[in-house]
Amino acid sequence: MAIETTRLGIDVDRTELERLYFAMARIRAFEDGVMRAFQSGELRGTTHLCTGQEATAVGVCDALGPNDAVAATYRGHGAALALGSDAEAMYAEFLGREGGICGARGGSMNVIDLQHRLIGCFGIVGGSIGAATGAALAAELTADGSVAAAFFGDGAVNQAYFHECLNLAGIRSLPIVYACENNLYGEWTPLAATTAGVERLAARADAYGIASEVVDGNDVLAVRSAATSAVERARRGEGPTFLELLTYRHYGHSRSDPGHYRPPEEVELWLERDPLPRVAAMLSEEVAALLHARAVQEMDDALEAARARPPADPGVVATSGRAG
Ligand SMILES: Cc1ncc(C[n+]2csc(CCOP(=O)(O)OP(=O)(O)O)c2C)c(N)n1
Ligand SMILES: [Mg+2]
């Protein structure tokens, strides 16, 4: 699918650019750590990396306020970090260590961090849509002024509850941002093989009277700008927005998937649109390198510290609340 790079001519000062770059570099470095832990056999089960999709997480989360709520997918490590979740506690979670962010009950796919506005990451495709729509309904009923955001993949737009939720949000003008991360694949199936109207998924929002925008999801400034407008619209009581964020995952669906079904030219094209170098190019080489090194060091330290923790007590499974 061809996309045009949207350079919106947004004025951003250098400090802002550095902050956004660092936020994305942290996610990249965190996921590299997850990959290493998986490859060494320390991290059991599976894990879904968001490497390549950092701009969607950072751009949307940056537009939200302190009382807003976010629901994300099993590919949600980036959203958690962008919201402020603790990297060491996340690694501890994935490694089954004491003090894991969900008491080592959830693992890689199911991060929840209410302190940082993350009401859940969901293994059920589209589960985030239901949770965030519920949060938006609560916001409307209590008139607390908060906004909800749901991250979900292109594969979720065929789920029945996607339609039920958008209908409800449309009817009640709920304060919600639907952030569809269109990375062209659902597992190893190309979008066009499963989805009608693939040229513009955002068109599905039209049916429910919901405003929509197609955005270059690898341009953090474009994502943040579109998300900011959507959040402001929601806060003004003007209802939901559907953002179709065009992006690409650098790796396969999960760690057991090498992604060989993707044409090499397609992968190459999207690597050229990598969201990190695009922001680095707006910074000095020296500053970009420094921020990158700082992010790597932080995540290396977090992984080491998580490794040094004792294994979680299996008894926490039967308890509620954050353990450790
Ligand atoms: C309800 C449901 N059906 C099927 C699955 C199996 N499954 C897991 S991920 C996935 C693909 C989802 O693709 P997409 O929504 O595009 O998200 P992406 O992984 O590309 O970020 C499927 C079908 C599931 N987890 N939940
Ligand atoms: Mg997808």
C-alpha cells in the first residue's frame, strides 16, 4: 500500500523533538531486550514486539492528559512505556520475577498499569476496543472530562464488537480515540485477504458518523498532531475519532514467526520509513547518538535488575492486586 509521507510543517522545538526521539528509542531498546531474553530462553511463552511501530504509541499517548485511559493490544509494550510504565517491572513481569508489573500473572501480552492510565493490553483481538469504549462510556456518564484511547490492529476491524462499540460511541458521542495500527498484516495473512474496503479502513467509521483520518503512522509528529486534534474534539464533547495509522512491524507477528511471507522489497521500503531515523535526521548526529545510547543503557540496566530479582511466588496467582 502506497503512503505519502506527511510532513505537516508542524513547528516543534528541538527539546520536543529530542523528547519524542528518546521516547521512541526507549521502546526500541526495550523490545531489543525482550528479544534477547526470548532468544536466550529466559522469557517463556511468546511475545509480540512493536519494533517499527514506536511512533503510533508515542504519538497517541503524548496527546493524552493525566486522567485519560488507554487500552492496547498484546503488541502493547510501546504504549505502556509511552504512558510511563516502569521498564524494570515490565521485564520482571515477563521473566516471572518478583515485583512484575502485574505480579507476574500477566506476562508479555497482558500488561495492566492503572497508575499510568493503562487499563489493559489484550490478547483477544479487538478486546482493547471494548475496554476503552467502556472507559469512554464511564467518562460520559460521570462527566469527569476524561478521554479514552484504544489501540488495535487492522485485523480487529472485522470483529463484531468493533462495530458494536463504534455504533455505541457514535450514538452517544463518546469521548474516545480509536487508534487503528494498520501494519498490513494480521498474523501472517495480508490485510487484503481478510478485509473488504482495505484501501481505507477509516471508511468504516463513516458508517457510524465518526470522524476519521488516515495518518502516516511512522511519522511521530503527524500521529501526535492527529491524536491531539482527536483528543481535543473528544474533550469538547464532539465525540469519537477513528485514526488509521499506517505502519509496519519490523519483525514477524510473534517471536515464533520469522515473517518470511513478506516480500523483501516491502520490508526494505518500510525499513526506509523507520520512525526513529526520521526524527534523528532532524537532530544533530551527536545528540541522536547520545539519546540512543542513553535509552539502550537504561533498558540494559532494567533487564539486568529484573534478572537479579527472585522468582515470583506462585502463590500470587491466587491473590489480587499488584504483588511485590
Ligand atoms: C478474537 C481473536 N481471534 C483470533 C485471535 C488470534 N490472533 C492473534 S493476533 C491475530 C492477528 C491480529 O492482527 P491485527 O489486529 O492486525 O494486529 P497486529 O498483530 O498486526 O498488530 C489473530 C488473528 C485472537 N487472539 N483473538
Ligand atoms: Mg495488523
